Amino acid sequence: MQGAVVFVQIRGAADLAALHKNLHGVANVKEVYMLAGPTDVLCNVEAADMDSVVNAVMAIRRVEGVASTDTRFILSVH
């Protein structure tokens, strides 16, 4: 299993309910957290291989309302 944590910044006028639904609709996005602070949303991505993780990250970037992303690939889980 491969994974990543994707920190998402949203556009100021984004429809939060639609954004949340659309992020959950991205293949391999397992969890979506709406946050308070400098990061607006955190997405947890898990997939069978790194190509699928990268595809999910690219799909997150295309969701309407997403302004930018900052991704951390998970090296190990303890």
C-alpha cells in the first residue's frame, strides 16, 4: 500500500459542501478533513501503487474550488 497526505488550499468563494463531496469522489481518497488554520483541507490518499497515488493527487488538483496543493508522500507507517 502506498499513500500521501495532501494539504489543499481552496479559492475564497468555493462551495464547501460541493468541494467536500467532489474530493470524496476522487478515486483512492480515503478521508477528507476540513481544517481551521493555514491549510483548508487535508486529504488522505491510499492506493495499491505510487502511480495510483500520483493520479489521485492530480485529480485533487483538478477539483473545482482547489487553488493549490502541497503533498507529502508517506514513507512508512508504524
